[in-house]
Amino acid sequence: MTMEIVGNDAQFNGKVTLLKDLEIYGNIKNKTKDTSFDFSDNFSFKIQGNEKLRITSGGTTFTDTVISPNGIFSDSITVPNVSAQTVIATEYYGTFKGSIDPSVADDKITEGNSSAEVVDTGSNGHFKVLTAGTEKFRILSDGKVGIGTTNPFGMIEVQKNGVPAIISNYNNSKHIQMDAGDSGAGIQISTGHYFAINHQPYADRGTTNNLTERLRIASAGQIGIAGANYGTTGQVLTSQGSSSAVQWTSTAAKAYVNFDGTSAGTNKTIRDSHNVSSVVDNGTGDYTINFSTAFANTNYVITVGHSNANNNGSTHGVLYTNTITTGSVQVMNFADDSGGNLVDKTMVSVVIHAT
């Protein structure tokens, strides 16, 4: 059975069920909501009189903003040809293919006067990041990275105010800075603090575990070994071999004394000395030199000498050591007449070296 409605208008007050095709020579419209499907050469969908979607023989056109909230699409969507004024999506999974017309949209992310942008004019492609309107970071097409510079020469180059510099700051009170300027370069440390080189096992990298300080440079230029071990005046760093750390050692004499062998009293007059507490007179030409700090053993080296005066029959005399202990040494001065006579001199000097 075929039913045909002939006339200008037809109204159904109830449900209409179509079991086969519906042929329409006009449009479908919801009069109360002003929503319609317009059929002509194209298919147009309007809401409240505003066109939202148009399908033509050449493709699909979104004529207004397209918003895709979470969950609106339950499966993948393939659109062979889509043009739109604005596309807004809460989430997007997939790959954009094709080119972006810079007259329509910028290929960058922008918020205020900060941005991240991909630039490629065909010969100088690069990625750059700007904050507060000033470029801070750039990656060139050859992989070189510049921080604070737009033209890095090394694989990574860091600059501050046009000077190569890497600065690490802690609590705005301590810092370490490595920089280079003019024809020099250096490591800078905060005043009142120090710069240290530490050893750490590879397994503990990225932590403060098992840090062992090996070398320190303090704010006044002191060099410390294994911490604040700056040595003492006159000491030098000496190698202890390939398996041990360097140590501070002294090249100066361990003990020396210059005294008057003719002075009165048991204790002779000392003019100058180091590590000598006293010189005791044992008799004519016989002296015991006592050390302030005893030596570890008696293997030390002794050098002795004396003046010509008094010329008491001994122009030169013969000095030699007698009793040697860790805490003292006995020095005797014989006349040079091949006899056994001991003589005093106005100046007797003794120098002792030891490791």
C-alpha cells in the first residue's frame, strides 16, 4: 500500500513510523527550537538558525567552533578533508599531518609573552623558548643547544649576560660558578665559603651518599687535602706513590740551634733555634742538645759547625757527635792539634734533618 500526502501542509499529532525510505523535496525543521536539516545541493545542519555543519560533494566543513569533550568519540574517526575556523579538543590522540598556514595559525604554544616555537624557513630550522619576551633556550638543526645564546658553537653552550657561565645557587647564599671571559677562565666560589672536589662511587650518583672530599680551595686561596687540612707554614705537597694520596711534608730542618759555647752557666745561651728546648754544658767543648719534641727514631742527620773564635789553640777544631737519642744529641768539640783537648767556641751551630 502506498500513501501520498498532497498539499502544502501535513500535521501528525502522534508517532510516525516509516518502514521504508523517506523522500523529501524540502527541509526538515524543528520550529520551536529553530533547528533544521537543510537539503539542497549540500547537507546543512543548523542550531538556533546558525549553521554548524555542512557536507558537500567535496568534503565536510565545520562552519563554527568544534569542541570535543572527554568521551564524545568512543572510536577512531577518519575525516578525509576537514576545514574549520577553530578546533578545540580536551584530549587528542593521533598525528597531525600536513602543513599549517601561518596566516591562519602559529606553529607555537603561547601564553602571555612567553612561548615555545618551532621555526623552519628551509635552511635554519630550530626550536626556541621565550620567557617574558626574551629568548632563553634554543636547539639548532644540528643538535647544538644554547641557553642564554641564540648561536651556540659547542654541543651545549650556556651564557649569562654575554659571558659563558654556569652558576649553581643554593638558598640564595652559596654558589659555584664556572665561567670564561676575555682570554681567561675560572671557577668562582662565594666569599666565605669554599670549593671542593669530592669522590663518589658511580652507584651513588645523583645523591649525597658516600661523598669523600679530596681537594678543597678556601676563600683565601688555601689548598686543603681531604678537607680543611691546609698544612703548616713551610710544608709542601709530596707524592706518596701511585696508590696513596699526597701529603703535606716539611722540607725545613726538624731541629736547629745556634748557641754560645763560651757563655757561663750550665745552660748555654741560645741565639736562635727550632725544636730545641735547651743546650746543657757537660764541660769544656761538650754539650747536650735537648729537643722540644722527640724524634720517632735516631736515624736523623746531624750537621755541626763552629766559629774560629775563641782562638784558643784550635783554629778549626773537630766536632763530632757522641750520644744520640730520640730526645737529645751530644756534641763535642776537640782542638785540631791531634790531641784529646776539648775547647769552647763562641758560636756552635747544629742542624738536624729527618723524614
